[in-house]
Amino acid sequence: MTIAELLQKTKLIKGYQENGQINEAIALCQQLLINEDEATRKWARQLLFTELFIDNIKVC
């Protein structure tokens, strides 16, 4: 994945998040968890397990 593609995906994730499309943001983040770049994987993990996951979990 090129830097340009990575930047595009991160912007798309943030856009999904801002528009309430959480499932789409999570799915794209999950794709980044297997990226070859450690910084990218770390960013995706932090986003998934903080902003996206925790803020949007529904507890019954």
C-alpha cells in the first residue's frame, strides 16, 4: 500500500466516523490491522479500541 492510499483510507475512516457510518469505519480499520507498516497497525488498533469501539458499543 502506498502512502497516498494509506492517507486516503485514513481520511475515509474519519469521514465514515463523522457521518455515523461506524460499521464501515470499523471494517476499513480492520483491513489496516494487517498492514505491513507498524505505525499504521498501531493507529488502526488505537482507533478501533478507543474512539470507534468504545464510543459505539451498545450495552444492554
